Amino acid sequence: MKKLFSLLFMGFLLVFGLISNPINAFDSSNYSIATDKEKIMPLVYVGNAGVSNEQEARDIIYAAINRELKKYSNLSVIDINQSQDIFEEYLLENDLNPDDTALGRGYVPKKKELNEMATQTDADYVLLINARITDAKEKTAWLAFAPTKFEVTVLYTVLVYSVKEDKYVYNEKYIVKENAAGTSSTERAFKKACIKFADKEFKGYRTKRVGF
């Protein structure tokens, strides 16, 4: 059972596109013997710097999470709306205002915070995806209707936290670049980047690894 669960969870990550090679990504010793379904609490945080519609970005990423995780009978996914409500309430109750632009540039919950949120749903794992714009620049578009375009660089931090082990069993960062011309260019470029991340990374395509 221990080996089976390890293989299934590695398959889960391969579908997400988080690993291009399963070797050393998850050691079987990270997992306990499970007789029941393992509960996963999905969380998405969108940095609001340069983004006016955070909900739209969350919906794109959550749709991909739900699409992929429902394929696995050994995983029990905690309701996404419930998870997000707990997340946002936790931020507000602990003076971590989601509307604070400074936090929007880089807030990622610590293990202690993830653990406290997980206990509210009795989750075994927390899957966190943090999306934020790290760079935005104007470029020449060479289009008659829009002579300039905006390019954004979006950093996605992906964590899988084990409640039982009190450690990250997966911690990776990915960069996606996109651009858009015309009105609301930065916003539309960010949306395109989220769609690319959700469609490509979550479907198992190789992605560029970024180490910090």
C-alpha cells in the first residue's frame, strides 16, 4: 500500500507537469501507509499587484486542479470553495489582508499557517499555488491599432505540504511569460499566462524549472 500510494501521488504530480522525471521528486519514505483516501486541501493565492480581477485567475487555476485531481480515486479533494473561504478568513483574522499590495507581491503561507488551515478540514496534504507578476514591461507591438504591447512575467510557486510530516514534500517555482496589446494589456497578459500555466503544466508538458 505504501509503494502504491507513492506511485499514485507521483502520477498526480506528473499530470500537473510539476516533474519531468519522477526520480528524487518524491521518496516513498515521505508517505505513511494509508488505508483510507488521502485528503488534499487546494489553495490558490493571486498576488494583486497589477491584477484587478483576482477571482478570474483563481477560477482558471482551480478548474485545472479540479479537472486533474478528480481522475484519482485514491485522493479526496476538499471542496475548493470551502478551502478558499478558510484561506481568506485566515488571512483576515491574522491581519494578512489579501488586498494589501505589499503582501500581493510575495505572500506564501508558512508551514505553521498551512497546518492551522489544514486542521479545519482534517486534510492530509495542502496543495498551494501562488501566482504573482514579477515583471511587466512595455514593448513595440508593430500593430496599426496598437503600437505597443505589455509583456508580463508571472512566477508560480507550487507547494505540497504534508500535515503528518510537517514538511514540504514538493516545492517548485515556474515562470510563464505572456504579452497582450491594446487596453488592459497587463491584465489580459496575466490571464493568458494563467491559462498557459493551467493548460500546459497541468497536462504534463515539460516546463522550465526556476530555482531560487
